[in-house]
Amino acid sequence: MEPAPTNIYPIRTFFANYPEFDFNPDAPFFEEFKRLQKTLDQGEKETARDDMRSAMVRQFNDMYGTNVDDLESWQLLCTALGMNPVPKDIKTCQRQVKATHVNLVDFIEAPLSGKPVQTFKSEQKLSKYTQETKKYFPRDDVNSGSLLRCLLRQIMNPHARRANGVKSARKEVTTPAPPAAEPVVV
């Protein structure tokens, strides 16, 4: 099972709104977005940021679906995260995906770059990476489906005891990170 086509239509549509910008579709879109930001005035930057956030949500939805109760969507997520074999039931898919911490910007970039998805051992480590790279995925976009909302993590205030998606009073537990495509975070 493969993610939906990797032709990033919502992202390309976003960049098409800036015809004076020389968009490189082969470059990571987040890097292209940062390059675009340098050409805009403050008001344009804020509009562009909001529009890019919406494009990222639509991109995720197009690639993986929107319904938290759809087994095929969960299996697509498992495949993209390099889980093999892919679980046959929704509860196992959900448990395994929720136990994986990944930057969602990087995650939607991965099928485009062909690089593995970087996973993190805890929500805190994901938070640190996200804050350092500034690859934030929108939490409250109107287009977010129930599947996407289920995957969002607490980046600004990560759960101290959440490792691999499970709250635990024990020391952080880690499982081997599955090989997967590299995600892109905006």
C-alpha cells in the first residue's frame, strides 16, 4: 500500500500564487517556502504563512485521508513510517502510529525526497527538533480531518513522560525506529 501520489498539488498550488517566485519543485518545499519569505514584506509573509499551513494540511489529507476510522488511511501511515508488516487491523495500526513521534512537515515531504522519515524516541525530542528547525505543523486548521488531529503532538509543551506515544512513570522506553520516507514540516 503506497501513499497517494506525491505530486504535491496543494503545495504547488500555493507556490503558483507567487508567479514572480522561481519555485524549484525538486527542492524541499519548506526550504523553498523560507526562500519565498525573504522576498515578501511583513503583511505578505503572514498571509503566505497562513496559506502554506493550509496547503500542508490539504497535502496530508490528499496523501493519507481524513477519517480516523478508516483502516486504509492508517495502513498508509504505517507504510509511510516503514512498518513491515503493516498491521491488518485498525487498533494495531493506531497503536503503532501513535507510538511513533515524527515531524509532520518532514512526513509529508518524505515521499517526495525518497529519504527515510526521522523518528524520535519521545515527544520531548520531537519538540526540541521542531523548535530548532521551526518546522511547525498547524494544530487548528479548519481543513484538518480527524485522522490528522489524532496525530498532532504537544510541541510547545511536550508531555515529559510520553515516550513512544504512551505515558509512563518508568524511564523512557524506546522501540527501533522503522525505516521510512523523510517528512517535511512547515
